[in-house]
Amino acid sequence: MRSSGNGNPAVCADNLTKISRGEIPYDRIRGVKFAELIGDGLMKSSDLAEDISWMVGTYEPRVTVEDVEVTAEDAVNGRLNVTLILAGGGT
């Protein structure tokens, strides 16, 4: 967590992309369904991007997601980089 700027909508949206679905007790829908979409060494990046866009739009209504870029940093170990392209030029 940052020492300041945690209320910034772009920061909140970015933090949402780092949560796995089911990780938050009593809120099992919040988060990205990484485990369900990554299997057998193949990543369905379009499904993952769609899920991330829906989740950020649902839980952070102050931002508008224009695009989601998902790249595999270390796909074998499940490490992905998620970049949000927000309306107004934010990332």
C-alpha cells in the first residue's frame, strides 16, 4: 500500500487487478478469476481482459476502462502483468 494517493481512482483500479477472485471474505466476486482462466499452460487473454474490465467497472465506477493489456511475465509460474488503459489517458 502506498503512503499517500490511495484514494486516486487509477490507483484503486490498479489495486483491484491484483486481487484474485475469492480472496476477500464475504465478497467472493471481487477480484480477477486468474485460476479459472489460466490452465494447461494456455492463457485465454481475451477472457481475462474482459473479466478485468467488468470487475474494475463494477467496483471502481470513477474510472472508464478503454483497454486491458495482459502480458505473461512468467506464464509457467502464473505471473502476469495487467495494464489498464483508462479514459482520459490514465494507466
